[in-house]
Amino acid sequence: MTEKKNWKRLVAPGRLVPAILLLFCTLGILVAIGVYGFNSRLKEMFRLNRELQEENYVMSEFEYRLEGISYLWDRGRWGEAVGLFNQYYGQLKSREGLVKLPVFNSVQEELEFYLNQQNPRTGAFMNDAYPMCVYHGPTENVLKHIEKLSLQLGKPVRLKYRLAYLDRIDTPEKVVAFLEDVSSVGYLASMMPQTSFHLARDILSLARDEVHSRSDDADRLIEKHGLYHFSPEWKHAVLQWFYAAQDPETGLWGPKSASGKLLKLDLNNTSSIIKTFRDKEGNDIHEEFPLRYVGPLLTSTLKTLSEPPPSDDDLAWMHEWNLKSLKSLRMMTRYLWKDMSASDRERATGVFKWYIRTCCEKYYIPEEGAFSYYPGSEHASLDGMTSLFIYNEIGALSPEKQRQLWGSCEETVQGADVIAVSRLTPAKLRTIAANHGLNSFRFYPDSPDRDGLLSEARMVCYPTPTPVPDSIELVQGVRRFLATTDHGMGNWVSKAEVCERLQPVAIRKDVVVADGVSESKVHTLLGKTGECVIVGFDLLQVPRYRLVVRSR
């Protein structure tokens, strides 16, 4: 009887609305506390990821575990999501159950170590406590490393177990259902740095075929080595789905709501998807699927790449910003450059300069000659080599790529002069640099040929302090780092991959790098001819000034 009276009092006119408001306020406070706790732990997990990488733990599953947890939460499987989140957080803190890389005595030993990481039940290189949708990304990353190790040994790529998890998407009907599932996300999930749409993009590599791909295309490694096979109908269904999924208003691909509305400007995944439809020279690959909405895509890309980075302590968003920015830059220089107007290219050039300076300020560690992935790190890392890859994309490590983007040396050099060696002073070089926007100077015994701007240089100097290393100093430093690091693989970048990218870059071992001008080196360069050539380079490592120095 008393309970009924209390209930009547509560629902009496004038009391019901305040009671409902109180209930919602209480729920709101509890949700806010939960969200704050989640965000705090998420930031801590990214900090721990950085720490564990430096301690040489295998962290290739890190972001995929978080995406798996996000997927479960977004599907209303909250108990599983919270359980896995708390379990993984505790594991990162305690190190219990994590695998630490041993010191390998041979390539064969390293290969066997990675082969042993395969899950015998699923065939994936991923913990099977997580949903199947996250298996392919980390598996493909590890397979790329296994491929490089196998090639070093002259062996075929073979695994211990078949890739059984791919059976779940082995027909056109299954794979389309999978794509529809992981690409549709809720509003809260879309606010995360990365969404389950990443998992849709991951399997797009499986749709690349022999006819439309180069023989060295890393995305084809599963079929190339006979590890799994998909029918032409399967590949066509995947291509058709992605072609239809491009957003006409922004030109982007990304996560969508249940009603089909694009929920975020997803440059990270768009830049990976576009390479299925265009080659590195910007030509359409499939006659049936020519790239559409190029104008909006360019606008979205330039806008997003111009956005300032997150705060240094927000490692979750910084992680995403690093990937998104590099891949956006790559998308422009590889796939969209031929579509860009002169004004688009001018704007892009300004953004590139800002971006490369920002990256070098935040990540370049001069003492180690290489990059970290997170700001504030004490040491360089393999995943930090994404900043080195920027130099690749702007043509700084390839004369051919540099000419393709910026023109020949004759076109890019904007000033020239001839001076006596007695007038070659630090002050003179500072004046030239200030007038022509130069970052560094390279010295040559004679005029370098069109492919010799890197290979023929004998000295590098900086007219003023700069956070951006000249390509020559950077390549020297990264090679030293690779020769001394015990790490074989980061979250997704392998040591073998970086070595392979640097292999074609020819630089003399006796190149001198100095803050100022070395008079003895200059006189050595003057040699018998009495002349040497100095070329000034801007932040993008493009030659902009030519100075001939004569002994008399």
C-alpha cells in the first residue's frame, strides 16, 4: 500500500515531468562518465602502443583489435565490446600474453617466427576472439613481410595453414553482404578516428587481377602465391560495389548511415581505394569503371590535407592524422596530378611544404637519423618511416618522379649566378636562400646530369637551421637506423619494405653533411678544373637555384 502511495505521489500532476528529467539527467551523467572513462583509456592505449613498439613487442593487431571492438559496440554487442576493451587495456598495461620479438640470428629464423604467428583455426594472423571482419588487414600486413623474407631466401611463399577465414566471403553474395555490413555505421561510431569501413577497404586488394595489375603489385600477393583464389565474378562484384559506393558530392568513399548518407570525410580509406581504379600515372585501369567525381575529390583532398594536426597528446587522432595526411598527399601526386589545374598544383605545393615541415618538426629524430610515428617519442620506429615515404611521393628520392611532378632541372631552377670562391661565404648563401626559398645546398665537382642530383653530390650544407633534412642526409640516417635496429616489423611497416624502397637510391658514402660551408671540401671540388657547382633545393627537395663557383 505504501509503495502504491509513493508511486502515485511520483506520477501526480506537477511531479511526473521533474521525475523524468531527473532520470534522464542521471542517465546522461552516467553516459558522460562512461564516455570520459573510455576516451581516457583509449588515449592511454595509444600511448602504450607507442611504448610497446619501442620495447619491440609485436603490435600488428593493435588498431584492428580496436576496430573489432568498435564494430561489436556499433552492432549492439556491448557486453562483448566492453569485455574485450577492458581485457586488451589490461594486457597492454601488464604485457601479459603479448609477444616480444626475439633477436633473430638469420632470415630463416625470422621467417619461422612469423609463420608461427598464424592462427591454425582461421588461418589469419589475428586473435580469433575478435570478429572475423578484422582478420584480413593484419593478415595481409604480415603476409607482405613473409613474402619479402621468403624472396630473400629464394623460397616460395608458403603458410602453415590455409586462409580459412576467407571462406566466409568466398561468393559474390557473401562478399557484398559483408561490404554492406561493415560500411554501415552508427553516428557515435563515425566519431571515432577510424570506423569499420576500413575493413571493407581491406578486402578490395583481393579484387585486383593479373590483367590490370603490375607483376610487383603487393596487393596481389595472396593470389600470386596461390594462397587463395577468387573467381572473376567475385572480383567484378567487389569492384561494382565500390564503384557505386563513391559519394558524388565529395568524391570520397567512407562509412555511411543506414539511409546511405556519408558520415565522415574519410581520406585514409579513399586514398587506398582509388588505386584500384587508377594506376600511378593517373590513368583509368578498368574501362567499365573510370574514376568519377574527380573535381569534388580534389576539393575534399586539399581541404582535408590543409587541416591542422590534433594536439600532440591525443595519440588516437594523431595516429589517424598521420596515415590520412600521407595517403592524401600520395593520392594527389600519383592518381590526381594530371587532373589538377595550375592553381590546384600551386595550392597543393603550399600544403605539401607546410605538411613536410610539420612532420619533420614533430617526428624527425636527428640523433637517430629517422622518424618516430608519434610526437614526443624518444626513438625512431619502423612505422615512423611513413614520413620517409613522403620524400618518395614528392619525387625527392627519384629523379624520374621529380621531373614528372615538377619538371626538369632547366624548368625548376629560377636563378643562377657565377662567383669567385673568395665570395662564397655563409652570409652569401643565406642571402641566396632567403631570396629563393631554399632549404639546403648540394655541392658538385661539375654540373650534375639529369639523374645525378642525388648520386653526384659531394657535400650538403644548410644556410640556416631547418627541421627538414636534405634527402641525402635523410637517406644516410635511415640506412644507419635500419642497420642498427632490432625491430623487424612495426604495426604495418616492415624493415624489409623500407630497405627495398631505399635500394634504388644511389648516394655516395663519402658525402659530407655540414651546417656551414667546408672550405677544404670546396677547394677539393674545385680541383683541376677550377670550378664547382652548387645547387639550391627548396623544402620539397626541388632544385631552384644554380651557382657556379670559380677559383679565379
